[in-house]
Amino acid sequence: MNEEKHSFPTSRSLHENILSFSSEEEYNALIDSLSMLTDEELLQWESSQEGFTSMYRVHSEALEKILNATCKEEYESVKAAYQTDFIFNEKDSTDLSIYMPVLNVSKAITLNPEGFVCIAGERKNLREFENYDGYKKELSLLYPVPLGVTIENGINRVHVKRRKESSPHRLVYEEASRLSV
């Protein structure tokens, strides 16, 4: 990552896998700066925060486990392990995706897996929604065009326009699974 190209606040600290910021302004400035980074650069930034593991990284690891599941039991095991931190679609058995409880990846990279960050000495839960209905409602407010979901060879595919590199709102859409339910 080119440090000259990106300026980040320097008064961050870490306590119990929670990043701390001195003020809302400092936190928001960081979110704005991070919104300009690619996914790879975001993960590099997160790696530079010694001892910190973000919601985004844990979500990526969980998604990888889902994609590598070879049977329904493996999927259910992954789902059980991540049920408290992430959102699963309980209404549609063909949607085996795992969703973060925030839509902004720049925010997710600053939160711990439970959704917490410390701002001005106060521990804050910045989860935007707790269930799939809340996720869909928030998504529809940001993107009023309906998402196209198709099943191709037993794989759930979501068809949307990918974000531009400079877009502050990034969503991760992946193949949900090769499992038949």
C-alpha cells in the first residue's frame, strides 16, 4: 500500500480486539480514507493493525468455508459457528449466502466480528441490522433495483453491477454454495 497516497489518522489504539478512536471525526475520516482502497489494500491495512481481526476478514474466511463445503452437514456446521456474528437467509433455502450486518466494507474492516468499535472512550455496536429482513430492507434503500438471483448448476448466483473502485458503498457478492438443500 502506498502510504503517500493514503493518509490515515494515527491515534488509533487496540483493546480486546476493538479498535479505538479519539473522536467520531477521526473515525469518519478513516472510513472516508478506506473507501478509496481496493479489497486487497483494505486487508493490508487491517493486517497493519497488530492484534486486530476485523468483521470483514472473519466474514471472508466464513464465506470461503461455505464455498468449500461439500455436503449439507458441513454447511450447517459453518452456519452454526457463525450464526451470532453474521446473517443467513432463513426464509429461502436456496440462498446459502452469509451476509455481514453492515453494508459498507470500509466500516466492516474497522469493526471486530461482533460489530464493535470504541469511539471517544465509548464502546459502540455499529451493526446496521440483526436479521435477513433488516438486511434486505437496508439494501433496497441503497439499491432500489431488485437483485437477480438464479440457480445455475446448484450454485446460487446474485447478479448486480459491481462497484466502481471509488464507490464508498461496497458489497461482497459471491457464489453461495455448491450444496443442494
